[in-house]
Amino acid sequence: MNPKGRLFELRTYTANDGKLDELLSRFENHTIRLFESHGMKIEGFWLPVENAEQKLVYLLSYPSAEAREDSWEKFQNDPEWIAARDASNINGDILANKESVYLKATDFSPLK
């Protein structure tokens, strides 16, 4: 992965059965602030209209692919994140699956 310029990352998290509210709470109370503190720009969060699969979809952006790698490395090693993640998983993992798709904006995209 080495696109030039701004990089977008579309992430889809599938919560384990009955754990979506816990996942949303973790984002609201911990993850969002930590993402921002590590240079990740949050473009938005969405729940599918038909959310039978317990999914959270969100879009992040970074100045470059290198900035993305640096931000994620710092985030994943942040002691506050590790504590929040471990505390939210104390009664079992809240995540069943996570997927990422890397995107670059077209010349006519309003998000450049």
C-alpha cells in the first residue's frame, strides 16, 4: 500500500451477539479521543439501517499511508487503549470480526 496523498480507511466492525452497545460505548468513551490524539482524523461513524449483523462502520483519514502506520502503531501500544480494550472484553470479546478497505479520493471527490 503506497498511495500518494491523503489515505482513507473504511473499517467495518462486527460485534459478537449482544455486544454492539458495549462496542459503541467503548468508541464513545475511549476510542474516539485516543484516535484523535494519535493523529487519526475521524470522518464519520455509521450503523447499517438493517443492523441484524451488529455492525459499526466508520471512516478514518490520514495525510499518507506512512502516517496511517505510525498512528496505528502508537494507538495499539497506548497503555490507555490497552486498559480500555481489556476492560471492555472482561466478559468476553466484543468483536467477532473487523475489516479494512483502503481508499484514495477521486479528483472529483469532496473529501480530498
